[in-house]
Amino acid sequence: MPSHTFTVNGESVTVDAPDDLPLLWALRDLLGIRGPKYGCGIDVCKACTSHLDGEAVRPCVVPVAEAAGREVTTIEGLADGDELHPVQEAWLEQDVAQCGYCQPGQIMAAVALLKRTKNPTDADIDEIANVCRCGTYFRIREAIKSAAARMG
Amino acid sequence: MPGVLDVVTIGTGVAVVAETFGQALDGKEALDVTWGPGTVDALSDDGIKARLKAATPSLDVLGLLVKKVEGEFDFAFASHAPLETNSAVADVRSDGAEVWLGLKSPIIAQAAIAKAVGLPVSKVKVHVVQSGGSFGRRLFYDAALEAAAVSKKSGRPIRLMWSRIDDTRHGRMRPATHHRVRATYAAGQVLTFQHQVAAVETDFRHGLGDALTAAAASIPSGIGNATFAQTLFLTTVKSPYNFGLTTQTLTEVPLKMHTGSWRSVYSANTRGAEEIIVDELAAKLGKDPVAFRREFLKTARQRAVLAKVAEEGDWGRELPAGWAQGVGFHDEYKACTACLVEIDATDPKEPRVTKAVIAADVGRVINPRGLEAQMLGGLTDAISTTLRAGLHIDEGLPLEGSYSQFHYARQKDSPKDVQIYVIEGADEPGGAGELGVPAAVGAVANAYARATGTKPRSFPINFDVDFTPFPR
Ligand code: FES
Ligand code: FES
């Protein structure tokens, strides 16, 4: 069984898994990191959104072999110790989460967006295609704007 | 196959047990299963629509000179589409069982699991855990039964999860409905209002959370379930307007399909269709939709929420061609709400609700932010199911298999401006979880109608098969 070494949330990990096992399952089922959620497995719902070398990816379609030697960040690694990321703070302020299932992915997508553009327009925010079945979209929009203001 | 530990056949399917879900899903793809027949293999949308139409009672015979407004509506099946697919954890041993899952009816679930695995109820421990929003889906505890059956057969604890495609095609859905609605009027007054609804049977066999109602709903031959459906329809569906002699009836067509209550049960379609007719009636009488509703609503409390959205939403303001405002109202669960939306339907195939103003009076408010969140969720459900999200049934199964095909709204389909006003009443708290859907269905449909000059009759409005279905 091939083994793959990469960094998850700042820690080096090694998993034994077939090369083509989607990273999502290596994270969830081999490493017990359950922030990234399964919602479709085909890069449609975006619930699993996490970062690979700082860019948003959908680990349900990234083979674990592709993560080798790279840095994976999931929602668990976003805060700096006890200090929440400003996007997480904004999420709390706007009371965004309903059931919460989509929210790790929504937050990771928002963080990646704010990395690309400091002051996202409504059209930029519209490009986040993550499904929220509870329909929290407007609060997500408000939270992204609030986070942008916080991050200046 | 790598990682696959076991393959187990249970009453409802074949389970692949693996070290990771990825490997279990691969294993599932590799299975070669000969399935028995389904319950409605010969039926597709056309056939179901014809059955519903035939089952819808005719409207009363009218004299030739009676002035009337009428409409016949179809609503497609809608998936509950919980983002978290059907799932449960079970550990069944010879001397006891434990299960963990999101549940709305744990007491009957416990009894059913005990029966299924052959243990006394006292030896089955059910843990109700937080789960993904399911909007009615988790009234059913089938995931627990499956996980328990697999655990028992495979002799190990099981974390069961359905794939998205199975969840969409073999999960539950809001039944398709057909509606005949008619109002008659004379001298500026509405004389009669008649609404005949036919629906594919909604499965209520989960009961109301206790053993007694579950047993009553499960009485064989469908009588139990049908009685349950009638009671629910008659207690929840009411007209808030002084429309003279008002009759609303439900006829169920007992097709054996995986249906279930979907946020607001009958009201989204039933009251949604009525709100459309209310707009058409207002137009016939030469009245503005808001002024007309104000005149015919029954109570001051109802008129207050309507007045609030008209004022805050600047009802009647100028909008560019292809854009329009629309309004809807709903009263249920000792609560009432009005919704005003603006839609950009410049491209009628790609309409976007750009703004929503909602007012709700649910009596005493315990958690205002939570209440607003429920109204926001109801709005998103209404935008989705009115404009684009539905299931096409083809030979007994939905064609849709994922969110690329079942078009639940995304950020790009949602309004950039949402204002929600809570009007605090002194009464005991009413319900809010389902309240938002029907008024918003009416508002979105009415806005679309006004923007495009059409009369929407079939929902979702844009419902082409714009994808290649996954293989069956
Ligand atoms: S599970 Fe990865 S995009 Fe849906
Ligand atoms: S909060 Fe429930 S799916 Fe987004």
C-alpha cells in the first residue's frame, strides 16, 4: 500500500492508502479530521472545501497522492490557537449557521475568496457555488462583507 | 478490492463495508446487482400528472353569467435533498444494540430497531444526535434500521452513509400535486372560493413521534395514512381571506412512492397556488395586489404584516422593464407573514430574485435571530422550488442524482438584499419553521408573472432536463 506524507493544519502526517483514494476520505476516515463534509463526491456541492497550499480545493476529487509534500488546511486549522480567524468571527457575529453542515466549506471558500480579493463585490460572492440546504446565503453574504471590513 | 471488508445484503439493498467511505463507494460501483421490480416502474411524469388530474374533483358547475377567475396548477416532486445524506451509526451485538443518528421520532425508531434485530426494546439504546437540516426527511428512521441490519449481519459497528445519488433517487420527496382553483365575484365582492387539490399520497407512517399515532397511520390498506392526511390538510390549510363560501379539499392518489412531509407539508403548493389566483383576482377587479389583500384579509394582525412589507419594500416603486415586485401572504401555526420580492426576469429563463422584504408576527418571540433565520430559509426554499428545483420521474425513479441536476438555489440565485421584520405580538409563541415557505412561493411566482406578463401554472417554472442523467 503506497504511503503519502503531507502537512495537515501544520502537522506532518503519513497515511497508507491507494494513490487514487480521494483526499476527503484520507482526512475523514484515516485521520479523523471531520470538518470537511461529504455532500456529493463530484465537486458539485462544495461541502468538503478545504485549502491545498492556500487555495480552495474540493478534496472529494483530489487524489491523496496529489497532496504528497503539500500543505492541507481544513476548517480545524483555520483558527490561530484560541484566536478565531476573522471570517469565523464574522460568521458568529452574523449568526450564519443553521444546521451547520455546509458551513466549514462555506467558510473555507470565503477565506480563499478574501485572499484573492480584499473587497469582494456581490458578483465575486455570487461565484461561491457552495450549496447551503438551509438557505443561509444572505447571511453568508453579509458575513463575508463584515469579514472584509475586519481584515481591512 | 482495497479496503473492502464485507458485502452484506439486507432487505433494502446491498451494503459495502470498507475502511473508508471512498473505498465503500468504489465497491458499490463495482457491484453487479439484479434488483427486483420497483413499485411504480411503469410510471413517469406524464402518467403521474394524468393520474393526478383525473383524481382532482371538478369545480362546481356555474351559471353562464357568473364572473370568475380560475387556474389549474401542477407542482413537481421536490427532493428533501439534505446536504448530509442519510446516515446512522449502529453497533448491534447479541445482548444489546446502540444506534446514533439524527431523528425526529426516536421512540418509534427504538421499537422498530428492536423488532428488526430481535432484541427487547429495553436492550436498544437510541442516541439522538445533531444532524444536517433535512426538512422532513429525518421523520423517517430507515438509516438506523439499515445500519443495524448491516451491523448485525457483518458482526461489527457500522457507520452507514448513503451516496448522494442514492439519496436523491431513493430518498424521500415532496409529492407532486395538481390543483384546480376558482373564485367567483360580482360587484367588487368575492362570492366563492374553491380549491381542489390532488396529491400523490404523503407517507405519514412515522406518526407524530409516539407509538400510537405511528400505529394508527400504519393501519394496512392505507386507510390509516389517508385519515391522517385528511386531518392534517384540514387543520393546516385555511384561507386567510373573506372570500365568501370557501372550500378546500384534498384527494390523495395512493402511488407507492417514497414521499414524505417537506417543510410546510401541503401549504407551500396549496397556499402558493391560491396566492397566484389572489393576484389574478385583484387584476380582474382592477385592484392593486396589496390593496386587494388589505381589503379581504380577515384580521388587523394579518393586515399589519402586509402593511409592513408594502411600506419597507416600497411597494409600487418604478422598476426597469423585465423586473417586477410580487407579494404573498400566509397565515398558519398561530402566526402570519407577508413577503415582498423583486425579481429580475429580463431573461425569463434565468430569473433572479434580487430583493426580499419579509414581515412575520409569530406572537411572543423567544429568539429573534433564530426566527429571522427560519424566514430566510423558507424564502430560499421558495425561490428554489418555484423557479428551478424539482425532480423528473422517469420509469419510477428521479432522473436527478445530485445538486448539479436538482437545482436548489446557490448564492448566485439568492437576493443581495433581504430585510426581515419581526412584529412582536403578545400572544403565546406560534410556529416559524415552516411559515416562510408558502408566502414566499406566492411572492416569487407573482413577481415572475408580473415581470414576464405570463401566468405561471407549472412549477418549477424553468424545469428543462438540462443535464445528462447518471446511469440507473
Ligand atoms: S463532497 Fe466535495 S464537492 Fe461535494
Ligand atoms: S447551514 Fe445547513 S446546509 Fe448550510
